Amino acid sequence: MSNIIDKIDSEQLKKEVASFNVGDSVKIHTRVIEGDKERIQIFAGIIISHKGAGLNEAFTVRKISYGEGVERVFPVHSPKVAKIEVTKSGKVRRARLHYLRGRKGKQAMTVKEQAYAEA
């Protein structure tokens, strides 16, 4: 029984998923269907949490829109998510960045940027 469920789950998984972490600034390209037309809509923000595994894997993205905080939860392997584009890598020491909810203005979207060591 378990093998059948695992097989079905593995068929639903996306083959190529961009690697991202909590604290990264991302652009999520989502497919939006309006009537008989389909278009791509971009939701740009910072990843504040990442949870689940396998087919149930999801992440939460937060942005400030017209002075109001907006959060959306995206399933990683959803067919509605066309592409995940990492714009900036963030350096954080927490698994959940819910403390960003209490910040206002530019501080609400500010996380230290990942510094890469050159060899």
C-alpha cells in the first residue's frame, strides 16, 4: 500500500526546482487563468518560512504592497507555480522569520545579504 502512494507522489513531483532558503528574496511566477486565457503573474517578496517535505512541501512569501503586508503560501510542486527565481540570497539564523511582521517600511523587507567567499 505504501509503495503505491510513494509511486503516485513521485510522479507528481517537479523534476527541476530552484534551490532557495528562508531569507531569500524571490520572484514567484504563477499561472493565472482568466476565462479562456492564461497569463503569468509575478509575486515578489521574501521567504519567511519553509515547511513540509515531498509533495506537501510549501513556503510562505511576504511582501509589502501599498503599505500593507501580504503573505502567500505556495506549494513547491504545484502546477500553478511556473518558476521560482531567486533575486537575492539572505543570511538568517532562524527557520521562521515571523518577526518581520512587526516591522514597518523598508525594514520589513530587509535581511542581511549572503556574502560569498572568493577562493
